[in-house]
Amino acid sequence: MFISSAIAQTAPAAAASTSDGIMSSLQGMLPLVLMFVVLYFVMIRPQMKRQKETKAMLDALTKGDEVATAGGIIGTITQMGDSIVTVEVANGVEMQIQRFAIAQVLPKGTRG
């Protein structure tokens, strides 16, 4: 009878220590989880947003748009293909460039 009451008294203490162990392990993982959340909102999400904007800009290109390439060349689109765009950089001078090399669409009248 004495032994069973002693075991019964230590059981809640063992359960409490198990609960404390789980809490301490969760608290140890909290900084790691917070770091991934901050990384997502600071780096990954803005990059995905920029990729969407760039894809939308490239899909919306039309003949006659004035564009600037990643190399700094400014011209007007004269012909368009699936992956190749022909850009007139001067009167009678045309260049073929890949579509993804276009960095931005300029406002009309930028080229003089």
C-alpha cells in the first residue's frame, strides 16, 4: 500500500516535466521559425512579385512600343516573335534581341 501511493504521487510530477520539456523545445524552435517567416517576407515574396511584373510587362509588349534593353539600348519594336523581338535603334538599323533582354517599356516619344 505504501509503494502504490508513492508511485501515484510522482506521476503528476513526471507529466509536468514532460510538458515543460515540450514547451522548452518549442521555445527553442521559435527563433528558427521566425527567421524563416522574416526571410519569406523580406526576400522571397518581393522577388516573386518582381518576376510576375516582369512577365506581365513582357507579355504585354506590342509593335511600336519603345523599349530599353538590359544592355542599355533604346529602340522601337518593329517585329515580334515568340522569343525574338526586332528593335529599330536608328532609321533603317534593326537588331534582333531576345524578349527577356528587354528591361523596361519607355513612355511614347522617348526616342527623338
